[in-house]
Amino acid sequence: MNDIEQPTAVPPGQANTQFAVLAGCYVAALVAPTLTLWAVKYVQIRSRLLALGVMGVVAIVVGASTVSVAGDNEGLLSWLNTGWLSWLFPVAGILPVIAYHFSLIEVFATLFVEGASIPVTSLVASIAFVLGIVAAFVGEIALRAARNQIACSATRAEDLTIKWSAKWPRSHKLNILVIVVLAGIGLLAVLAVTVAPVSVVFTGPFVLVLVLVTRMFLSEREFELTLAGLSYARSGTLYTHRQFLPWSEIESFTLSDDAVILHREGLLPSIRFSRSDIRPDEEEILAALEEHVSSNPDSSPQGNRRF
């Protein structure tokens, strides 16, 4: 059995506060510029300082309200721990980036080319563009904080059956990276042809970040098998991302020549790790998986260990 250092658990009170603050910043970054832009257009705000002041007040009110609601919202934490829809949390930050990128171009053109004063609407919209990028990153961090909190509260040391460390299978990792890179290049080409070549300048960094994030997701993970479910952690330079999967979400597992594949319910992505990394403890790990997955009433009737 691999001797792996236990990821540091965040105390529940600290974790609740951390997630609530992140959620408050996330919602404020998304909502405040949009509401301010509405006020600028329909209340006829002409002062840039007044518009910025309104945005600041709205951000404080919205952020504080979100912190008070998200602090003890276990349902929100559980939702962010499962399913595909939870990824809309960080992806929503891309919407203002797409909606307001022309305003940012207008601000630069007005400021550096024409030398005129920046219109209030363009100023607020360009701030919305920047805060959309901030919201995307904060949403990703908040999503990880929620999943870390669920994993820490659901995983107890006395319930630990076995733990191991394993990478993605090399062939699976290469295929995913190639698909992401080709999709990114295709997106840049489509935007350059249909929108404008300059759009590549703004979209290119996002494609690069997407490739780097995908590569990070495919890094080595630490698995912990407990009576309640499977917890896996991926350690980065600054952050450790943990996620807990109850046994009810795992329908079956199969073996290929180079991988162990845990099949999740519905369209949720499978969990894969390399067999070569668990070779010394493979039988023990597979036996533990078979015991817990087979006891799941929702598991595949065909059984596990399918080749």
C-alpha cells in the first residue's frame, strides 16, 4: 500500500468562511457591473465618478448578501460537488467577456487614438469585461473550495480502507490534450475569419489557459478509499483540489490493458488512473473497489472487473 501524505484538511468553520467570501466576490463581480450599466443607460448617469460609486455600493451590497446566504448553505455545496452544471459556476464569467469585449476596444480607441474622454457606458462595460475574467478565476477557486469542504467533512481517518497515488494513463492523457489543442486552434481560426483577426489577440490567452488547466487536471492524483466513498486529491503549487464521490455515484469499474476506469452514473465523466502506478497493490485496490461498488444497489448488474 502506498504511503501517501494526507492532504491537509481545512477546519469546517474556516472552510465555510472561505467559500462564502469567494462566492460573495464572484457574484459581486458578475452582478455589480451589469446593474450599474443598466442604471447608466436608464437613469441617465453621466458622471464617471458617480457610476463608479454606484458600482462600488452595488458590489458591497450584493457581495455581503451572498456571503450571508452561502455561509451555511449545504445544498449549494453539495450541488457544486456533483454533476456537469456545477462548472457553469466559473464558466459564467466568460459571458461578460464575450458581451463587452468591443467596449474595451472602444475605450482604448477613444483614449489613445482620438484622445477624447471615455463615455460612461464604455467605461462601465470595460470594467465588466475585466471583472468577468476575475469572476471566472474566483468561480473556479470557489468551486474547488466547496469540493474541498465536502471531501474534508466526508472523509474520516478511521474509515480509510486504502490509499494510493496514480497518474492518468499516458494514451488517455495524450488524446485529451490533442483534442483540446485542436479545438482551441479551430476556435481561433473561426473567430479570425468570422469576427476579425484582432479577436485572436483577446481569445488566444483564454485558449492557452484552457490548455494549461487541462494539463493540470490530468496530473497525478491521490486516492483514498473509505466506507462512505472515494476521495481523490490533485495537488498544485499553491492549492490542493479534493473531491469526494459517494459510492452511490459509481456504477461499476472496468479494466483495460493500461487503466482502471470507474464509471459514474449518467453522463458524468469516468475516473481513470494508470494500472502501472498501482502494480504493487493492484489486487488489494481492485478487491476493495469490487467490495464497495458491488455493495452499491445502483451498480451494474453485469458486475465489475469487466475487460
